[in-house]
Amino acid sequence: MNKQVKRSIQRAFEAPKPNQQEKARFLKTLPQPQINMWQFILTQAAYLRKWTLFLSVLLLFPAWIGAYYIEKNTLWIVSAFIPFLGLLAVTENARSMVYGMNEFEMSARFSLKSVILARMGILGALDVFVFCCLTPLCCIGNQFSLFQTGIYLLVPYLLTVNINLWITRHFHSKEAIYSCMGASAIMSGANAGLHFIADFAYQFSYIKWWSVLFIFLVGRMIYEMYCTIKQTEELAWN
């Protein structure tokens, strides 16, 4: 092939010079299906593992049985299972990072930060629903008020969530799941043992310290969630 033919081919297939106006006009012609916030949240809910949702709601069953047959000990039995509710929420939310799927999700239409926020919202709403059902059930048969019962259930849950968020933020492998399981089991045993070793801690005179601990753990959880979302932004930048 001589040089003249090569130049003719190059001129025929020469790419046009970049033009921002033409680019913008072309992008507007592409079909872009619209989706609102609620549709996006429902779409993300479909990706959550069904057994995670099932086990979270399953915690209501022993509480319902205990409320009518065990009565005053229901609170201590349920509080021993509460750390595993936090385990389910954190491990489900960090699943893509632990199993190395975060890079794939970063190439999707929606940002990884939006996906993480949606999943946190869904799992948080589910846990709030579970707590709203558990608290009055655990109040049956004991001398604690509704506020006290809620505090005694939420503190071990929040403590477990904070520990597990820290673990999944610092360790990005399957070992993080096992570490979270171990931490939740320790919290479950400690929470169950506290009732027998230091029963005085549940007296009404100590409720102010429980409230302070609750507020601190809520603030710490918000910080851990912020750091988790910030980490997804750093991954996207890298």
C-alpha cells in the first residue's frame, strides 16, 4: 500500500476535533431512565440477602415466647441476642468491601457512597422496627419502665455496631467477618453475665450513666459511619 492510499484512509477515518457543545448535544440524545429516591432504595433492598432480613425479624419470636412464659427474664435473654442483630447489619453493609466487589460497584451508575447510604438506611430502619417491637415485649413481667428497657437493649447493640464498624473499616478481607462474629459473641456473653455479676448496675439510680453511655455510643456510631463513607470516597478517588 503506497503512501497516498494510506493518507487517503487516514483522512477518511480521521476523528473529528473535540467539541463540547456537540458532546453535550449528543449526550442529551441518549436514553436516560429516571429513577427517584424511593425506587433507588427499593432497588438496593432487593440486593440484601434474604436470610439477613429473616434472622433480624426472627429475634422477635423468642421475645414473644418469653414475654408470655418467662416474663421477667425475657429482657436478659433477648439482650444476649441483641449483639448479633448488630452483627447482621454491619456485615451485610460491608459485604461488597469484604468480598472485593467494591471496585465493581464503583463502576456502576450510582456512586458507591449512595449505595452504602441506602443500605445503611434500610438496615437501620429494619433494626428500629425490631427494637420498637422488642421493647414493649421485654417490659412485660419486670419492674423496668419502657425507657429503661429500651436503654438496656440499645446499649449492647450500639456497642457491638461500633466495634464491628471499626473492624470492617480497618480490615478488608473475609477475616473481618470472623472478627466481627467473635466480637459479637464476646459482647453477648458479657451482656448476659453482667446481669448476674453486677445486678446493681440495672438499678434506677444508674439510669443516668446508661443514658450518657447511650448518647456517647450514638455519637461514636455516627462518626464510624462517616469514616466508612469517607473511605468509599477515597477508594473511588484511587
